[in-house]
Amino acid sequence: MLNLSRETPNLSPSFLDTVARTALAAVGHPEDGVLFVAGSVVDGLANRNSDLDVYFLGGDAAPVVGSDTTVRKGEKSGTVAVLDGREISLSVLEPSGIEELARSFRECLTALSADSGIVQLESQNDLKVLHRLRTGVPLRGGERLEQLRRSTGTDRLAEYHVNVQAVAAVNRLTDVEGELAEGNDASASWMFREAVAHVARLVLALDGETNPAPKWLVRLLERGGPEPRLRSRLAQLLTEHEEDLPAALAEIRERLRTVVDHAPGAVVGPYLRRVVDRKLG
């Protein structure tokens, strides 16, 4: 079922069927591919200016023909229509690109059980594609979409985020401490906000949230969930100027340590545990 926000009341079955027919026409009418909707509309984060993201994966798809066409590694996208005032953005995923992404992500997941470091995906777009595969709502080819989720390991995407974001948070907090010691207050303040963003993504990932887009971070924190006081405090630190940075640094270090200590052991890898023990004490 679509997770629709109040700003997106027009996504009826008939509208989505129109979206599907429009998208299939744009890729040359191949009915044997996987077609799904994803993005901010499905995540319940859309506003009146958000487009509707549609993805197609199939071997015989024609290139996307539309306005504002962009090309990324393994993906071509463009605006193919405007329906009910909302732009329809269609992305065609190349099967070879998805296979490569699946191999890369499996390497990342394998590394989580090792103590030698964390293997990360090359780009933010890789994380976006994995998230949208995981949360997408099928318009055509629902069974193949489920197979695709299994083959790419999207069921462990939140676990990946937990480890990557926690390690990044620890390292950035260490940088903040160093900048403060050198009297570089402006740089420390900027780094601190970045560290808080990593802690926020960690907290969200522990609740199963895998949306990687920075623009939605505050909205996701404000939406509620476990640890409401912590979420509220993180949102405050992201949006307000902090007068006493050393005190805030000490607070977030302690909160991060507590979050990691109480996280399920199955999702906290040995490398993350070692970094936390060594740098946070």
C-alpha cells in the first residue's frame, strides 16, 4: 500500500494506471519489465512541488525521451509527462547496472562481519536506487520486483546504514574535538552539524529507515518513532545554532555511545564496535 502524505491525495488506482500506461509508452510498450513507483511520494514526504518517480527495469526498453533528461551510471531518466499538475519522472535502469550494484552491495554486506573496515558504495545514487527498490510499489512485474529485492540484498540496507553512519559519526565527532582544540570554532561548528546528521541517520536506520536523501532528514526525525526525545534533540541541533558547542559535543558523544551500546548485536558489526570503543571510550 502506498504511504501517501496529505499533500498527495490524487494517487488513486486510476491515476496510477495512467502513470503506468504513460511510462510504458515512453519505453516502447514492453510489458515484460518491472515497473514501480518510488521516492518521496511513496515515502510520505512529498510536497506540492515533488515529482512522482517511476522506475523501469527491462532488457528491451527504449531510451527515455523526455525533458530534463539525465544520465547516470546504469540509469537514464527524464520527465515524460505532467499528470494532475505533478511531473512524472521516469528512470530506466539497465539490467547490467543493477547486477553490478548487487555485486557491490554484497561486498559491502560481507565486510560488515569483518573487523578490518567497512566497504562503502561508490555513490549516493547507489543508495537511492537500493532504497527505492526496497520501498517501491509495483505497477507491473511485482514478483520480479520481489526477486530483485532478494538478489540485491535490500533487506539488509538498514543494517548497512547503521554501521556506516555510526562510524562516520564517531570520526566526525573526533574531528570536531580536534578543531575546537585548535580554536577553529567555525569549522568545528560546521563539522558538528555534519556529525549530528550522521547520528540522526543512525537512529533512523535502527528503526528501519533507509532513505538516504539529506533533504528529508529533519522531516524524518519529526515524523516520530522510537526515542522521541532523542529525535527531537537531533532535529533541534540540525536547525538551530548551538551556543555551547563543547557541551553539545560531550552530549552527542554520550548519546552516540548509548545508542550503539543498546543497538541489537546482530546489526552492530565488529569494526563499528572497535571504532566506538577506541574513539569514544
